[in-house]
Amino acid sequence: FSDGQTVVLPRSNIDITESGGTYNLVRDGLSVGDLASALNTLGVSPNTMINILTSLRTQGALQAELVIE
């Protein structure tokens, strides 16, 4: 593809730190609005919320049609 050269660099160490978060229980029979409100309270981003709702739907835990605009 090009006249470049492959160069091997020394292995680097990467440190990953996970900060503490909050943990909340939600009740059975929760509406999607209640779930969205609880996720907002936890500081979940809109993108992450879409991923959570999509995963719940895929697993059969959410009986709803998701319309993402």
C-alpha cells in the first residue's frame, strides 16, 4: 500500500480505574417511563439508555416497541 515500515514499539502499561457508582433496585411491573426516570437519576447518558432499552427488548424483558429518532 505504501513504502512505510512496520516499527515495533515497547509494550506500554495501561492503568484503568473504575470510579464508584450508585446501585438502585427497581421494582417489578415498572413502566418504561419509570425506568427512564430511574436511569436519568443514575446519570445514564441517552446513548447508554438506548443501549439498555434495546438490550432489554432483545432479551424479551421489555414488552414494547422502541422508536428511536
